[in-house]
Amino acid sequence: MTTKSLNTAFHEYSSPTSMLSSALTCTNLSKNYGDAVGVSNFSIEIQQGEIISLLGPSGCGKTTLLRLIGGFIQPDHGSINIGPTEVVSDTNYLPPEKRNVGMVFQEGALFPHLSVEQNVAYGLPRRKDQEIAIHDALSLVGLLHLRDRMPHELSGGQQQRVALARALAPKPHLILLDEPFSNLDPSLREQVRNDMIDILKTTNVTAIFVTHDQEEALLIGDRVAIMNEGTLEQIGSAEEIFHYPSNRFTANFVGNVDFISGEYIDNSINSEIGSIPFPDSVTKDDVLELMTRPDCLDCSPNPEAASQIIRREFRGAFYLYTVRLQSGNTVRCLLSHTQEFEVGDKVDIVLRQGHSLLPFKNGLLANVSSH
């Protein structure tokens, strides 16, 4: 389904908050479950039409945050504004049905005894334009011809499209998607995911997309928000999160990464794989490291080299090599399948042209002049 056909199918669709710059504002949200932290002083502002990928390890608070925004649970403190409307604060609380927020769950959560059309109609007010809303929503997701089918007669991808149509039908201010593709096989997952991105962009609906799949988060989000232990570690574009992680947690969580100990000499950090200028002040207690990713490094054969291949992983178009350096530290190199090395081969490690090492001081990204 192309974007053009989506626009044709739902040309009159517009989000009710399309004239507002801010679609969602969360300020100092906190929710604890006894001694367990769900969300802790979480603040974020999302603009109209943005898709935010919410990424983090299991138990970091992603689903709790969605439930707070949707109104399914109340925070211990903090506030939420959806558009100009304050939906929760220390003195105010709007129930879920008054927030105009759509929700798409991991398993779709369709009613098995209702047809596709009846599932989409569920929750819509009984107005004279209800049939139009159902027609438009099913047209948008390409399932108008299946409106009389029952959920068990649909594929997994079709069921997720029905769930999206049901969430879109009331023309919500905001849609929350809680790992909606995790039950789909890889090929179907990619198709449904791409279609859903097109649909969300076509309708200009603001969306928060929860996933534990790093590649998916980088692909879908206009911005990516990294959560850890209920807090927001970093938010930024996919490129910023990947290339300039603000701390060691984000760096280690998003993609493959290696850290090499560095030594401060003459306003530079030096290491076994290279050196970079470092104008910041340094004390003897500071821990200095250089970060690199496998695609940043290249290997060349050298029987006299001190570095040695200790592992080779075939990745289809690439090999991922683990190289032990003279110090005993290891780094990884992602090379074309045409660059074949055997375990035990001696190699030189060089930084690829156009790539750079990132300096970290005490676990935090240090000043980077090119950032």
C-alpha cells in the first residue's frame, strides 16, 4: 500500500490537535509499586505528528508510562497535558475515555465475537457519521473488503491493522502502541511496520511506539527515547542516539559497541586503536575511554601484528570479527563477506576513513567538537 493510496483513502482525515505544536507534555511523572520504581520524575514533550520510539530493557517502565498517559493508572505525582488539556495533575484526573487516546496492544486485543466492522465501531459514539468513520478507518488500513470477517479469519498482520483502525477511528489526539509487532514473523513484521508508519504519517497522528527491538526503534521514531530504571536516559534523533550516546548505558544498549581504556597525554586521549584531541581538564581519578563500533574499524593482514582474530561470525553479507589486542582487550570489526580471515590470523586494526572515536569520561560522553 503506497502513501498515495493512503492519502486517497483517507483524504479528509485530520488530527484534532493539528494546529497545536505540542501534542503531549509529561512533567515529573512518578509511579512506584511498593519498593519497585515504575517511572521516576519522567518528563518529555512531544510535538504534533511526531512518532516517538520508546526503547529500553524489560522492566524499565515503558509500559507503565503508556498506562499513565492512557489513564489506566494514576501517577504518585506529576502532570500530563494532551494538547492544551491537563488530564492529570496533583488536583486533576481525567479518566481514559475522556482523554481521546488510542491504544494498540501487543496482541491486538480484538474482541473475538465481533466482526472487523464491529471491532472498529467499538468505542465510537453512536452518531450519524459513525459509518463514515468506520469506512474511512478500514479504507486507511486497506481492510474495507474484510469488514464482515471475524478476527480468527484474519492473519496476524491483518489483526494488527484492525487494531490500528479501531484506534484511529475516533481521530485521537495521540496513539500509544505497545510492541504491536512482536508476535509477527519477521517478513510480515517488516511489511506491517512499514504500512503502519505510512498510515501514521498520512494521518499526522502523534504516536508513542514501545519496542525492545533496537533496529525497529531507530527505523520508526522521528526521535528515540531511551529509558532505564524508570528514567529518561536520552532522547534525540536515531542518528544522535546511535552516533553520540550520552552515556555508557545508552551506548551499550543501542547497537554493538566497544570501549577501550585511554591515557591522557598532551591534550589527547591515546589508546591501542587510535587517539583523539581532548581539550577537557582531566584529573588522576578520571576514567577515560574511547568508544568504537564494529563498522568503524577495519582489519588488514599482518603476520607480525600484535592483534589476533579470536572469533568469526557469519552475518550473510558481512563477517563480524572479534579481535584481541596486545593488551588482551577486544574489539569487533564488521567487514564485507569478501574480507575473509580465519581464527588465529594476525591483523592490524585501523580506523576507517570518515569514522571517529568518541571520548568518554567517567562513563559520560565528553565534549565532542563535531557534535
